[in-house]
Amino acid sequence: MALPPTISTEDSFIREVDEELRRDRLSGFWKSYGRWILAAIVLGLAALAGWLVWQEQRAKQSAAESEVFDEALRNASEGNEAGASAALAKLKTSSNDGYRASALLTEAALLIQKQNLDGAAKIYSQLAKDETIAQPWRDLALIRQTAVQYDRLAPDEVIARLSPLAVRDNAWFGSAGEMVAIAYLKKQRVQPAAKLFADIAADPKVPESIRGRARNMSASLNARLALPAEQGQAK
């Protein structure tokens, strides 16, 4: 049934008023906040563009630094010490801590080749204490420093330095654990040395070369512990 004309007219009028109110509210909202919305959009786009540029620059920088590091290694392998040192100098101030750490580790390795163990140990020590470098690099530097100085360190110093790293699930468990175990042997502490060697031998994440040595040492020490004459020394 068709609505009476008066009701139809009123309904149409109400809809028109409602639409007009919506337009007025939207217009008022845009007048009040439109500039801020536009500013937020512009800033968001600028931030996105800046991030994309930054990513591109980082990729270019990383590629360039990779070439410099390759140049350093090539010069070092060819005996061009001056060329290697010049290339490494460019990387030692890099914002990429991986390249910076690699440059310092390589510089220390070159000093070791020249029998300059003190110079190498100094570089390793500085790297190990550099809090701007990621922890795995710092741990590696501490292990290298300890290895270079090993014959001149007291066993207790070796144990104090490397015991935090000589634990399962640590990336450097094999290298650190091996040095700590030998330090235990120097102190005649056969039992903890045997256990540590056994743990290293049983860890599949440790390189096979270290695991092989650990297996041999573990077997030898356990046989030693089994001898009555040695029991008094197993502390």
C-alpha cells in the first residue's frame, strides 16, 4: 500500500536534513583536523622514503665493505702487508660491527704471523671489552686472547676468564672448554678435567677436530682415574 503523501514528504525531508548534518560534521571535522591528518600522512610517507633510502645505502655500504675485506684478505695471502693494513684500516671504523670485528681479528692474526703475540693480545683484549660489538665477536676475541697468552697465564686466570663460555649451548663451548680442561690438569684436578672433556666429546655442535681430541683425553683421564695410585690425585 502506498504511503500517504504527507508521510512520504516528511521522511524525505528527514533524510535530507540527516545528510546535510553529516556533510556539515565532515566539513567541520576536516576544517579542524584536516591539516594534521595531511601532516601525518606526509610525515609517514617521508619516514617510509627515508627508511627505503637508508636500506639501500646500507646494502651499498655492505657490498663496498665486503669488497674491501676481500681486498685485505687477498693482500694478506699474497704477502702484501701494507695493502692489507690499508684495507683493514678502512673497516676498523665501520658502522657494521661484523666488519669492524673481522678487521680487528684479521689484524691480530697478521701480528701473530709476525710473532708479535703481545700486539695481537692487545687487539684481542680491546675487542673483547668493546661493548659496541656483538657478544659472540667479543667472546671469540677473549678466546683468541687467552690462546695467545696461554703459556704465560696462571691456570686460575684461564679458568676465571673462560669458565662462563665453557658451558653447553655456548657457541664457543669446544674451544673454551678445551682450554679450561687443560688448566684443570695443570692444577692436578683430573676429575673436573675428565668430565669437561667428556661433555665436549658428547656435544654434536662442537667441531669434530675438537671432539676427537676431547674423546682421546676423556678416555685417557678416565683410565687414569680408575687406577688406585691415581685416586688420591683425583680431586
